[in-house]
Amino acid sequence: MGEYVQVQVAVDDRDRAASLARSAVGARLAACAQLVGPITSTYWWEDRIETAEEFLLLLKTTGESVDRLTEHIRAEHPYDTPEIVALPIEGGLAAYLDWIAAETRRSL
């Protein structure tokens, strides 16, 4: 995974999404989390096509923190198989990327 990563996660409820965002940022696993939505998702689940209203979280983190963030999301997420997709950030404002690294650095 790249040095900087955006992780996207869909959640079925705004309050749950906000809680997940706050817990990930509070644990310093993500520098920030943006909550988008509602969105409409259409997907296969248990041999049927489903459509549901969801909320999308976009979390900014580092490649070093992405595995811990993924485990945190799995532990807190209400779905059996949550959407957790990590996308490398290929570039951006250097000061912003430095901020992501600083905010996700573990406290000693």
C-alpha cells in the first residue's frame, strides 16, 4: 500500500457512521473522516439484488496505519461483510499529506 491511503466504508445509519468516524479519528487511526450521504447503494446480497440508503465514510490515513484501521472498522461495523476499500493516494498537497502522517503517528 502507498504511503498515504484513503479508506472508504459504507454504513447504513448516519449516527453509526458518525460514531465510527469519531472512534477511528479518536484512536489516531485516521487523520480525518468525511461523512457523505445519504447515498443509494445497489448490490448483490444473499442471492438477491438489494438497494439501500447508506452513508459513505472517507478516511485519510497512512499505509502504516491502514491494517489497524481496517481491523478497527471490522470490530465496530454493524455489517457481516462491510465495504472496506483502501485506495492509495498518489499525490496531493505536501502540507496536507504531512498532516495525515503527523495526526496518525502513535503516541508514545
